[in-house]
Amino acid sequence: MDKETIIKKAEVIFQPVLESEGFSLVDIEYKQERGSWVLRVYIDKEGGVTVEDCAQVSRELGQLLDVEDIVPTSYSLEVSSPGLDRPLKKEEDFVKYSGRKVRIKTADYVSGRRNFKGELLGLVDGKVKVKVEGGEIFEIPLSSIVKANLEIEINQL
């Protein structure tokens, strides 16, 4: 079974459990690090995620993975908060974090560039709107985004 299939299956079985506990699934990674496989699950909830939340979710997802047996090799399960520079993956993320500073990298050139850093203005008709320094506004097709993260803003700390 390939990595993408494992991630998709994990998402299907994790989503309802996390939602029932008041968490949202931010991202799942399955990759080899230092010779060992790691299944890393990023969760979030209103008000933020605590270490205790991560431990609780890790136990629940670990039991679920033991039953579902979707990972064919030995692996470590890690449950984590997405951090201050959380990734933006879903359409809802681009709406929820409107007004925040973001970094976006695209697969294709948009108006001659592939990297954008500025204020997220939201999502309209499948396009992410970003106002970069200098005031120029770009509309980036969601399908073209390779990576998008919140920028850490010092005044948040």
C-alpha cells in the first residue's frame, strides 16, 4: 500500500473520531525519518491543543489503528498541534484565517510569481486572495497551491 493510500484511509477513520471529541484534523503525514516510519497527525481545536489533548488523541487513534490495521509496516504514531505557522489545507482554512499573514507557494506561475507573502483576504470562487506588501492583490487558484502556512506574527506571542 502506498503512502497516499495510507494517509487517505487514516483520514477517513480519524475524522469522525476527532470531530466527536471536538478536534479538527489539520493534516496527516506518513514518511520515513531516520530509517523508521512515522505517522504524524496534526490536530486543532478552538482555544488550542494541549499536551494532554495530544496524549488522549494518540491513545484513541492508536487503538483505532490497531483495529483497522491500515499501516503495513512498523511505525511510530505522533499526534501534534499544527503550531503557530499551521498549514492551510482546506477551503475552510482560507476563510477562517482571513485577515492573517500567510506564505503561499504555487505549482504554477501566477502573474509571474510562485511565492506570495501577505495578508490573506479569503477565498472566492476557488481562488485565494492575498494582498502582498505594496498593496497588490493576487488571486491564486486553490488547485495551484502546493504549500500554504500562516506566518508567525510577533504580536501574537
